[in-house]
Amino acid sequence: MVWKIDDLIAVLSVEDKVKLVVGVGRAKEVPGAAGETRSVRDVKPISLTDGPSGVRIEGSGDLWYYATAFPAPIMLASTWNPEVVEEVGKAMGEEAKYYNISVLLAPGLNIHRHPLCGRNFEYFSEDPLLSGVMAAAFVRGVQSTGVAATLKHFVANEQEVNRRIVDTIVSEKALREIYLKAFEIAIKEGDPWAIMCSYNKLNGVYTCQSEWLLTQVLRNEWGFKGLVMTDWDAGDNPVEQIKASTDLIMPGNDDIVKWVIEAVNRGALPIHYLDRAVKKVLELIERTATARESRREIDWKKHSEVAYRAAVEGVVLLKNNGILPLKPGTRVAVFGTGQVETLKSGMGSGHNHPRYVVTILEGLKKSEVIVDEELSSKYENYVLSKRGKDKLDKLYRDEILLEHIPQDIVSEEDVAKYAERNDVALIVITRISGEGWDRKSVKGDFYLTDDEQKLIDIVSKYFHSKEKKVIVILNIAGPVEIVSWRDKVDAILVIWLPGQEAGKVVADILLGKVSPSGKLPITFPKDWKDVPVAKSSECYPGIPQDNPRFVVYCEDIYVGYRYYDTFGIEPAYEFGYGLSYTKFEYRDIKVEKTGTSVKVSLDVINVGAYPGKEVVQIYIKAPKGRIPKPFQELKGFKKTKLLKPGEKERIEITIPIRELASYDPDRKLWVVEPGEYQVRVGTSSRDIRLIASFTISEEHVFAP
Ligand code: BGC
């Protein structure tokens, strides 16, 4: 670095300063990057790019930029394993660095407020603790390489309908306990160098123009020292943005440069605001300098192994009537076009361009099962004829939204034949989603289509008539309706959007090379009408069609399982749910309370026949007090190591007393009310294995 920050600020002209805080889009330095800063005097530009599932840069013509496609963040969260997520972050950081990207525009940690947000796959969970801990791990991984990570989208940006203008109306209590909480944890545990304010307004003010949010909460209360950048073209007033404590306006343009210069000249933007922003931009450039100076070749094979490990730990087994794992040599009839056009990720910023994707069919063919090739080639030819070669060739290179094509392309006669000569049936169901649109509560999206239902019906009928079993693989971006068809099948696996190693992951899980250990980071409701936001079009204006410009977070703090548990609504599969091939027992719980924390310890024993990992989840049920509280809340979790049959691990989880607090909007304080607190240790939020308690004898209060 040839300059010193304060010396440089002292000699920069107003125009230089403004150019430093207003970026440029569609970068020149790295083709396809989302944006870069401007070159000003000796300060060279730095590049920024997406995103949450892998480094996203695009070439053109024959020049393509390949980067590993990691599993989507919803799947990373399903691992409940921060170590794996940190590894993914590190690998992404290395790839960013290799392509001379200084700032990665990830992780995204908006809350899965409702199951159909189009970008849920880019976010982690409906729970702020799980989201925050995963995001922090991701950040630590990325930044260990010298590349900056960016938390996004700050804050209350939980829908894509009207995403650039929607005004989110939410109580301060829900904001602090749920939506801000995830970011607060990620900042305190991950120390990200950047954060991106969102497109939406928050209670009437654009987040990037909110002094309350950016100065009071983010900087003053949480002590955030990094840089705040806008989402791409967010908000409507760059001067207000800089005043509020936004430091970098992205992607920016020359008109914005003129606008800000003029505001300084006329005294509408006092220079100290601009200097503050310039300083943050220069600090970020300085912090990421080592990354630019120490570019290294990538071990792509190693990164594909990281992608595999993360995906395999994030597979969630919803149902198993004893058919899984399969034995080597099992003859498998595979139905559904998803075996050929397997979805690796969603669309938009969460998409990237890997060198290859192992489809489900390819993965199975390379494994120890025997695939019915005649049936699979029917699906291959069908997909080819419907999509065209060009589209299929580009499937993993371009962003292609595949329209639904009928899945029941085999006659009943044929299915009878396949049932006769195979041992088991596999049905692949896919659902994509992406940036810019929300999913819908209709057939073909949340619900299965008639042809998918028919496929399940006939395959189950013929395979069951031969006493053979049926397994469904859900290659999905978010929850789908399952209750209407689950009794017809014998096993259900959620493989989410598993990245480039998809087929290998599926084969290894089916064959029991790895026992599933993923747990749902989001509730699967029985039906759309059970979802809290489905109550009125104000609570979620994406459906029905009228699309007002605001959304009211009417469920308040009762998001996800907090709602289902408090109001006694039974979900299809609850938060934290996921089966294993083995069985775990929980024993010997001990709760030790000190003045500042509660330590919970217990033994987990693998009492089944397979090696496996278990996710221990601690929910706290607070006493009924003055402040409204959900039935229970996740306050800690830990994934065990791989436990062999008979093996035991002592788990210890410490919960700070402060984390038991609820926000009291009247007193503007976090309050831990006195009384008896129940410690509920479960393998899911509803399968509670051990219960203990502790008492808080007097009220504790904490400033925000
Ligand atoms: C998205 C961000 C993304 C940015 C740059 C925006 O439209 O909302 O998530 O990082 O574009 O690609």
C-alpha cells in the first residue's frame, strides 16, 4: 500500500472522496463480477462479487469462469455444523482470491419468515441463532483467506415480491428478537468486514438511509467497525445514505457522483460524513490487500471434497420404513426428470458456474446400485427432446429457469415391468426458486402437480404389489407439501440444492456410506393455510395478487416453530427434525448455573447399528412473566463427532444468561424475568429427550 489512510484523506479533493464512496457496476477488472470501486489517485479498484453458494463471475463466449458450486446455504444450515460451514467459507474465500475478488457478497442471513420466499435457499434458517452461528462460521472461513465477507441483506428483507420498494412494518420487539438477532450474532461471533443494507424500507425508511439502524443499532449498540454498502441500487437518496452511515454506494453511477458532490458544495452533506465513509472504504481496501498480493492456485479437487462433505451432512431423512440404506447390488428404477436435470442451486446471486455437476443419474450409475438404464434413458431422451440440446448443454453454465414438464411419462404397463425387474423405485421431485420472485402456494410449486402425484401413485401401486419399496428424493429450494402423499411411499430424503457433487451425495447416502445427519432449519407445514403469514394478504402481499407496497410482519415474534409450538399447530415435519440410519440415546443431564451463564451437559450414545452423527438441540422454555414469549426457543446446539455403534460423547453447551432475555419495548431493555426455566434437550424441536430446569431468582436487565 503506497498510502496511509489519514494522510490520503487530508489531500483528497471532494470529487476524489465522492468517487471512492460511489462504486461502479458490471466490473471491468474481473469479468462478470457484481461491481468494483473506482480508481482514485494511487488507490486501485477492488472487485466485489456474489455469492452465497459459490463465487459468481461470468465470462462470455468461450471464456467462462469456473468456481465450485457448494450446497445452497439452506443445506449448509441443515448440517447444523459450523465447522463444515467454515470450511466452505474458506474454500470460497480462496476461489474469490484466485479470481482477484476482494469482497464476497455473502453470506445472506435473512430469516425464513415464510416458506416461499424466493431467496430462502440463499439464507440459512427460520431461527436467528442457527442463522447467526452459521453466518459467523462462514464469515470466519472467508476472511481467513484475507477476502472480506459481507452480511446481507440488512434487514427485514424476507420477500422478493416488490423487493426494491416494499416497506416492512415490524415491531421493534420482533425486529430485535428475530431479524436483527441473526445479524447481531454473526457480527459478534464472526467479525465481518462488510455488511450490505437491503432494498426494502423498514417501518417507513429505506434501510440504507436509516440512521437508527446503521448508526444507532449497528455501530453504536453492536460496535460494528466494518463497511456498510448498499444493495445494488437500493434506496433513493445517496446523501441520506452517507449521513445514515452507509459507506459505499453500489453499483453507483456518474449521476450519483455529481449528486453527492453538489450536496457537499451546498452544505447539505457536511464533509465529516463523507470523510467517515471514505475512511471505511480505504480501510476495507487496506484490509483486503494481503489477499490481492498472495493469490494462489486452487486445488479444485480439494474444494469439490469440501462441497461434498458439506452437502452430505446436510441431507435430511424425513421418513424411512426400513428400506434405507440400500445394499450394494440393489436394482433401482429411477423416475423423474430431476435425475437428468438435477438442480445444483437456485437462480440469481445464489447461482454460479461450476466446471461440472454430477447429476443424480450419473452419481447412481457410478455407485454400487444397478440403475435400470432403459428407464433412465427414457427420461434422458425426454428431457433432451423437451429442453433441446443447447439448453441442456448450458444447464449448469447459464442461469436457466426450467419450466415444469410432465413427469409421468411412463405407462402403467411399463411401470409394472420396472417393478418386476427392479428391487426398489426412486422418484426425484424438483423445485427451483431464485432472486426476484417468490414461490407460490400452487400446484407445481408448494404443492405437487397432478402428474407428480400420479407418478407417485402408479409407482407405489406396482412396486408395492411386488412388495418392493419406493423412495422419494426432494431436490428442492424450500418446503413443499408432503402430507397428502407421504403415506404412499417408504422413504423421503430432502437433498435441497446440493451443489456440484449432487449425484455422489445421493448415492453415498442411499448406500449408507454416510448416515444422514441433517436436520431441518425450517418447519415443513402440513398445508399453506397453516403458515402464519397466510392469515391475510397484508401479512404476505405476494399472495393474493394485489401486491401493496408494504408487508406487515403480523405474526410478530412467532416466526417458524415459535408460531407452531405456541399456538399448537402440528407441522408436517418440525424444525430440527431429521432421521438417521442409527439411533441415539440421551442420558445424564446436568445443569450448572453461574451468575452469567447456564452450562448444560449430557451424554449422547449411539445405540444403533450404524456410525452416525447427532445434533443435540437445547430449547429453553421461559416462565410465564410480563413479557410475551414463545413456547420455547433454541438457545444452543451441538453436532457430535462421528459416533460408532456403542460410542458415547459428552456434550457441553453454555448459554449466557443474557441470551435468555426478551426485549421489552416499553423499557427499551432486554429483560430476563425471574422464575423457573425449563431446559429441553431434543433431537428435534418436538422430540425432546431430556428435561431439566434452573431458577432465576431475580430480574436481569441488559441495555441493547
Ligand atoms: C442482490 C444482492 C447481490 C447484488 C449484486 C442484488 O440484486 O440483492 O444479493 O449481492 O445484487 O449482485
